[in-house]
Amino acid sequence: MTVPDTLTPGAPYPLGARWDGHGVNFALVAPRAESVELCVFDPDGRRELARLPMPDCEHGVWHGYLAGAAPGLVYGYRVAGPHAPDQGLRFNANKVLLDPYARLVVGRYRAQAEFDGRDAAEPGRADPADNAAVALKARVVHEPYDWDNDAPPRVPLADTVLYELHVKGLTQLHPDVPPALRGSYAGVTSPAMLDYLQALGITTVSLLPVHHRADEARLQHLGLSNYWGYSTIGFFAPETRYASGHAGTTPIGEFRDMVKALHARGIEVVLDVVYNHTAETDEDGPTLSFRGIDNALYYRLRAGDPARYENWTGCGNCLDLSEPRVLQLVMDSLRYWVEEMHVDGFRFDLAPILARGARDFDAGSAFFAALRQDPVLARVKLIAEPWDIGPDGYRLGDFPAGWLEWNDRYRDTMRDFWLRGDDSAGTLGAFAMRFAASSDRFRHGGRQPAASVNFIAAHDGFTLRDVVSYDHKHNDANGEHNRDGHSDNHSWNCGVEGPTDDASVLALRARLQRALLATLLFSQGTPMLLAGDEIGHSQLGNNNGYCQDNATCWLDWARGEHALADYTRRLIALRKRYAALRHARWYEGDTRGAERAGGQPDGQPRNQPHNQPDDQPDNQPDIAWLTPEGTPMTAADWEDRARRAIGIRVAGPADAHACVLLFNAHAHDVVFALPPGAWRVMLDSAEPDTREHDAAGTATVPARGVVLAVEAR
């Protein structure tokens, strides 16, 4: 192509590269830079064709217009300024830098030495090596798309069932997905996969990160990669590794096809987004984009030592959203994925980082305020991972109204209840609190039960199968001598850890999986399934599979436990069928005995959950906590450390059916007296093949089982 010798004055907005039909406007935020050059490359991004000085800088935005340029043009930036790490400045014009607003990334970081920003022999000096041939570049994009009649499903929060999945891992081994599509966005939209997801009954897929990533050098040197994708370098660009590469397709178009196809089945799409840090890692990491554009603007630097980064993420750096331009970047990215890619919401990794001011978490932060007032983003689902490793970083329950939060207290309590055995103390009150959507954490400021995202397993930790199969992690393949990952030690013993042919052990594990799944789907709040848990997927004890892009994490559908999938499908259908199992508002019930019992800091029964809809008569509380004898739980019952069985009567709103849930974590059967009235047993987790039947006054709940009975009318 013929490249003009100069850029003409352009416009400082919009940021990034925008084609207007006659040329392309380029705009880059770099207020501390002394000069900026636009670098134009050949279509493959390997050969630098021209360096064009940006003619104007306005309010810290460098901009210029390239007449005659068109979509497809590959470009990067060279940004000049002082290289003074001790002042927080890391400019190096020898490095070609990726546009933070790139819609499509060309190339891949492969841990080359050319990305070092400082001279290895003289660290205080900028590295003289030029990286143009290997640098990440952006491609100018203009992709009109026919969305046809696509519309967001807008699933009500009370009806939402989340399904956390990895785009590649979901389909890489699926025998009914065409081989050429496996592991790709297109694979997710294959008929076999769409049929499965729709039949399972989930309402919302939560995709592990799909923003363009750069794998850490340490992992690459070990022959591994950041499979989960928590190493973002392009907040507007879909990860090209998940595109099928078929002729006539692009990563952007294929991602849109996926969203459109899921919407057509009534399924929402939520993205896991990583705005808390970037793939440039710590002060020894590569110079890919932000570090070389304006290090002191984008990152939080240590007070008194700006050569080093604050590391409240554990990933080497933190983006600084207290800076308006960085907040603008995040907001522009979020709007792009909603408006241009039609996603339905976001799960924010290490979300407290985003709401920190100079240092501390602030529920009134600019980030929360910007989202709340934004006409596009205020109507999508917002889910927080409510912790980071910064000061006072555990913030469960502290996010504003409208937010949902991953509830790790729910996970830990439910695992304890089912796995620790009869000698474990103090779990029954906590079980009740977590079952009822953790009102001790979320019932304030206009928040609703759906704010609690309940889960037994997630991508980070043991799978459900491994929860009931391993006492200890087995992460040796990660190359960190098994030191990585959570301890995940539940101090329970089923006789054998790991794979076994012992029929009694396998039966016990299967029973525990079904009990945990029933607990999850029948609890109040928003349930989240980890993809593969419904088919018994195991990672052989690896509870930190972030770097295992292989059969450890890929779902093995051919050997999956399809009876367990059918059982899970049935649980979701029951949850949808009976409104009592998914209250939209807080319980108001008889909690006096629980309140007198006192409680532990994690929410054991002191503030026992309560909620009663306005249309529920006062003399018929919509929840009642019952002993196996059918009597209301008393303070003494809550304090009984050996008690591992509880009944819960839940009234439905208005004229909906009431439900009774019977939980028995003992190693022996327990006979429960049912409340007055006619009841029909709909499910027995211990004997899932048992047909529905009427219950005459009592119901026997097998060891480690859950029974659902529904009011017969």
C-alpha cells in the first residue's frame, strides 16, 4: 500500500482508530509523552512501512488523520519521553505499542527479549532493541453486522441460573461438534451445544475471559499458557485463539454469531472481565502497551517508590481507575461490548480494585457512580468477585444495590455441611443463613436475595467431582511444586482419595454430588453451575487449572456422567416450576429461636434470614425452620453441634405451591414429620430414580440426601 508522508490534524475523540469512509482518525491518551508516532505496517504486521508523527496533542490526547487509509490497516505507536523508572516514567520509543482501543490484535506475545523496556545490562537505561517485527499491533476494523431481530433475553434476576464456562474447554472434546469448530466461538453455537444448553435449563452463560490476552513469560518458558485468560492486554478485542479461522469469518463476526445464536435460544451472555490489571505484570514484565504509553497514568505505583507497582491483584500490577482517563477506558470498553457485541452483563474479576480511591475501597467510588448513571450499562447484569489482596480487600456484601456478588461463604458453608461429618461443630445455623441468600451480608441498601451468587464450585478451585474426591490439591503439573492454589482441605474422609474402582466409594461420591447440586439449585439467591460439574468432570485434584490448556480442563463429554446431567436438568426444571424455590424478596418468618441462639461472625443464626412478601399473611410466615420431629427449631436445636438434619417449609408468593425441603447430612437415614397438609415428594437426591409419590405424614430422607416435597392441591 502507499502510505502518505504525513498525518493531517485530526480529532481527539473518539479514542482509538475510527474510519469515516475517507480515511482514519487516530487518537491516543498519553499526557506525559513528549511525542508520538503512528507506525504503519504491512497486512501481516511484520514489516514497518512508515512512521508518521502525530501532529496534535489536545488535553493529553495525541491525534492525527490519515487520509485514504481504510479498514484492514495494521498500526502501532511509538511513544517518546523520559525513561526514568524511579519517577514512574518508562517511555521507550524503540518499542512499538498496542493501541489500548484496538478492536482486533495482530500478532502474539511469545516472551521475546525484544519486549523488555529496560536495558538488561544497564537497568536504568531504556532498552535499545527495536521490537517492531514482533510487537502486538492493531488492525483498523469496520465490520457492519446484521443483528436481524436480536434482542437481549433480559432474564429476571430471581429466575437466573448461571453457567460458568470456558469457550475452548466446553467444546474441544465434544464428539457432536464438528472438528473444525471445536474450541471456538462457532463451536459454542453448534446445534449440539445449543441444544444441550437449552435443554439443561440454564438461563445465562458466564464466559471466562475472552478479551485478547498475552500469556506470562514464566508460563511460556514452562510450555504452558494462561488458559483461563486472566492476562488481558486488549479490552476491546476478542481473543483470536477462540476463532475458528474459517474463510470469510473474523473473530468479531464469529463472537457476534455466538451471542446472536445464544439469544435466539433465550440464553444471556455474561463476560468475565479483567480491568484490575494487565498482562504487562510487574516491573520486570514486558512493555506491550500501557507501560510504554503512559506508565504513571495507567498504573498504581507505590508511594515513595514509583519504580515499583502496587500489587493488590497478585498479578504484578493494578490499573488505576481513580484516574479519569483510565475509568474512561473501562467504561468505553464495557459500552462497546454491550452496544456492538450485544453481551448482557459482566463478571468483574477482583472487583474491589476497581472501586479503590487513593487506597481504600469506596462504595461511593467514581466507578460505581459511572455505572449507575450510564444509560447503557445500568440495565445489564453486574457481578462482582468481591475480594482482592489489597488492604481490607475482602468486601463481600459491600457492593451497591443492583450488583450481584460471588458468595464464597455459601460455598464453604455448604461444603462443610455435607462433607465434614457428624463431629463438625456449628454448621447448621450457617447452613440456614447461606440457604436463605445470606441476609447477614446482603439485606441492606435495597439489595435483594439474588445479590448472592451461590456456588459449590467455580473455575478457581476443585470441580464438584473433585470436591467429593480429594482432601488435598494435586497441582504439580502447574510447575510450582504444588504451592499454588487454595488449600481446599475439607478434612473429610470417604475412605479413598482420587480415582478408584471401589463401588461403595463411588456411590458415596455420587450421592454427595447430587446432594450438593440439590442444595445449590433449591437455595435462595442466584445459583451458578461450573460447566462440567453436571457430567462429573474431574481435574484429577488440580484446583488451579489456570495454565492447563489440555485434557485436564477440557470437558470429556464422551465419558461424562449423563445420568447426573439428567438429574441436574431436573433440579433446574423444579426450581423454575415452583416459585417458592426462587423468592425475589427477603423472607419474613419465625426466627425467634434462631435469633436467641446467637451466632458466629460468618452469619450463624444470630441474624437468621427472614423475609415475607407484602401479600403473605402475618400468621403464615413464608419460611419455617423445622426439626425432623416437625417442631420449630429452638435456640437449643440451633446450638446442638451434633444436629445434621433440618427441614425448611417455604411458602410460595400469592397462590403458588408451598415447598418442604428436607436435608440430612448424617450417615444414617432420618425420618421427618411433614407439616400439616397433603404433600407430594418430587425428588429424592439419594434415590433419584424414585418416582413422584404422595407422602402420608412422614418422609424418610436417606443418608446424605435431600428430599423436596410440594404442597398437593
